[in-house]
Amino acid sequence: MTKVSLGELVSRVDEIPVFSETVNRILTLLEDPKADAKGVEHEIMKDQGFTAKVLRLANSAYFGGSRKIHTVSQATVLLGFQAIKSMVLASSVGKVLVRELPGYALEKEELWRQSQICAITSRVIAKKVKYSKPDQAYTAGLLHDIGKVILDYYLSEQYQVIQEKMASGKWPFVAIEEEVLGFHHGQVGAKIAEKWRLPEDLVEAIELHHTPSLAVLNPQMVSIIHIADGLVMMLGLHLGADGLAYEFSEDAMKLLKIDEQMLSEIMSEVVDIISDENAYISEI
């Protein structure tokens, strides 16, 4: 069995392309303090399918509310640029996350739905603990497991060994990844996020969502993603091979000042949201 270094793996990644020119233009515009809602709408509406997905999310139980949103411009004014950015990213990465991952025992679309639920849960937690950028937490939750796609696709031989070790039930999945491969899916995902030129604290959240105590740039956001990931597992949603050995970090719980009562409230709110099918984007 030939080992591949993290650098070699990421350097030959073709299955995780950088965002399209259209998406890059939209993301750049959303970061421009001089941009307005009409300008954002103009860029998004260049792609009808993309526009439909953004409006569907804007009217979901998660992002929307009782008021019907009819246009991208209206969504931008009511929900804000960061919420639109979250929707744009969600509309863009689905093609990557939708595939089947045999190495993680995830069927087609399972990682995609798991990622969306983690994103929703991250935003709910962020609001609960009064984190100042809940839509940033949503984005981190959405992308936290992006590295699994590459590891599953390129390292099928090594994953047979990982599955055998998982059967013993002695170690967490991420620890077995690191022992067998020399790195884990969080580190691979971080490299992909760097390739996409995403913010450094978002890269950190992807890399350290299993080990939040190591966070330096934004420990609060990393802890939010860690707890959200664990709650998705507790809800029994799309577990995959690594869900059965998940443990909450006490450091993360203390940092966010979350107790069992609050966890119960968060889980209840998430269940209500995800009962609405429009909370998701289905890939076509």
C-alpha cells in the first residue's frame, strides 16, 4: 500500500475545482462594502438555475419566515449579504458533496444532507450563544467535511484498512485516518478551503472541528462547528462510518457555555427546521 502525502494529494485534486467565474464574481461583490442589492441580484440572475436555488433557500423555514421573498434583491435586503453568501456557497458545493462515499459508508446525497443539517445546526448554535457571525458559522458547518470527498475518491485502498480498524471500535474514526494515512479529512478539507481562498478562520474551523481545543484564530467558531457536528450524530442523521465514535469536547462546551438543557433546546429547534423539505437544496 503506497502512502500519499497531504501535499501530493491536494496538488492532484481535480474533483474539487475552484468556484466558477460567476460564483467568484458574486462572492467578491458580496464582500464589497459599496455593493448594493440590485448589483448582487444582477449577478445571481445571470444563472436561472442558481437564482431558483437561492430563492428556494431564502424562503425556507431556516432562512426565511412568514414573509414570502419573491426576488434576489428582496432577499438581500431582508436577510443581508452574509446570508446570501451562505446561500451562494450552499448552491455551489452540492455537486461535490452529493456523491456516494463508500469509504465513509455514506450513500449518494447523504454527505450533502448531513452537511446542510450541520450548517443549519451551526447557525442555530451561533444565535443561541450570541456569536456575532451566525452566517459565517453556517458556511463553516456546510464545508466542514469537504475533505471526505477527496479522501474517499483517491485513497480507496487505504480506506479498506481504515474500515477494518474501525470494526474494532477502539479509536475514533479521525484518529484511525491519521494513523493509516498520516493526516485526516479535516486537514484535507482545510487545504481545499485554502485553494478556494476562504478566510483563515473558516479554514481553521474545517481543519479542527474534531479538535476544537487546538483552535487559535477563532476558537468560538471551531467549537460551534464541533458541537453542531456532534448534534447531527446524536440526532441519528446520516451517521456514516465515523458517527458512532463521536465525543463532545468539554473545552468546547465550556467555551460556549452550553449545558445539557441548551443542547436539548438546540436539537428541538433543528428538528423543527429540517422537517421543512425546503430547508435543503436537492441537486439536479
